[in-house]
Amino acid sequence: MNPAAPAQGGAQLISLVLFALAARWYLQPRLASLPRATALTILLWVHAFRYVALQIFSAQTTGFPISDGGAREIVIGDVGGAAIAISAILLFRLRQPGLGVPLVWLLIAETAYDTVTNIRGGVREHLMGAASGVTWMILVFFVPLVIVSALLLAVQLVTRRGERFGSEPQGSAT
């Protein structure tokens, strides 16, 4: 076993727990006070930056031992997730929640599938603990943030499903 594996796994778990606590204590109450579309849009912005996964190609050239197929799988999942998130943001900005909400559900499903697929690929390729530099930072901070954001999107959709979307501009300061 790679001696860095417990450090990476532990750091990911700690980040996941800390993001979840911060979300529960601070973000959820604030989101509840915002219009539904605004709350969803705020959470979608985390996913809009998932194209950061393109960094995997740079990591590959500097020694991260992921296969070309594994790297492609990560990039397709994350860039696809970013495209879905950006599309949903635009639909909410255009006041088209009837189209935006299904995309948010699609993003949640895609994120769950992508997460499970990436974990399986990482185990298959023995990548736990192999990350360093920017790759380590992405895995330890950004991935847990994406997971917590996806869970919060689901909470918003379920707990506020009966709430109508208002006509207020989505970028308004409230």
C-alpha cells in the first residue's frame, strides 16, 4: 500500500465532513431565505468549474500514473457535469425553471455516477495516494465540495419542490 494513501483518504474525508458541517450550519439556512432559483444557481456554480478536471492531462505528463482511458473517463464526466451546470444556470437566468430543474436532477445523477466510476477507476489503477500538487488539492478539496454541493442541490429540489419560482432576477441581491 502506498503510504500516502491514508493521508489522501483522510484529508478527503475531513474535507467532506467540514464542507458538510459548514453547509448545514451556514449555507442551508441562507439558501432557505433565498428564492428557489437563486439557491439552486448558487450551488450550480460549484459544478460549473468542474472543467478543472482537464488538469489530469498535465498531471499525467508529470508522473500521475493514470491510464489514458482513465483520464478520458474523468474528463468526460467532469466536463459533461460542468456543461450541464452551466446550461442549468443559463436556463434559470432566462427564467426557464421547467427546463432548468430537470437538468439539475440530471447533474445530480451524473455526479453520483461520475463519483462512483472515478472511485472504481482509482481503485482499479491503484491511484489512491499517488496524487501530488494540484491533483492532490483537487482531490482533497474540490471533489468533496462537488459532492456536498450535489447533495445540497438534491435537498433544495426535494424540500422546496412545492415552491413556485418567482419572477425576480436570479442575480438580484437579496
